Amino acid sequence: MVLACRTFFDGCWTGKDAPIEAEANAFLKGLELAAHYPNTPSIIEGDSKMIVTYITDDRLLFPWCIRSIILYSRQLLLSNPLSSVRFVPRTKNKAAHCLARQAINSESFRVL
């Protein structure tokens, strides 16, 4: 099942931590969406192996700037046993990048 959803970017993410925060937030948004469909198996995929590992391995230390995002993502993952997160190499993730680019360029895209 693929669900289309609206995303937002507030323009406040800057600096060296911006990419890792964006990746962590993307997984969180996917897990939040999956939580709305608790009886449906959901796989949230992304090309950030680091974020997938932070979410799935509670023995690891992670940057403080994504602490709340990772902890909430773990909580959502534990509360929904039909959900999972998975790493997909960027070379295998081209369809997602094309869809994201199309959404950004679409007339219905809005910045909240």
C-alpha cells in the first residue's frame, strides 16, 4: 500500500545537522502515518542507514539534536507491531526521489 501525504518544510533547518534532522523527521512522519492504520502492515523505507540503525538499535548513542525524534519513532514502532523501518540504498530509491521532486514542483505544494 502506498499512501500519498502532504509534507511540510518550515525553512528553519540550517547548519550541519539539517540533513540528519530532515531524515529523522521523514521516518517519524512515516511512522505517524502508519500509526493511523494500525491493522495494516507498513514498511517505512529510507536511504539513511544511520537513522534506521538509530531507530532500531537501542544500544546506540545518537546526536542530541535528533534525540526526541528518535525516541518518539521508537515508541511508535513498538506500539505498532505491523510497522517496520528499512534501509534502502539511494540507487534503489530513485522512485521516491522522483515523487518527492514532483510533489515539490506541483502547484498544490504549499509551505506551512
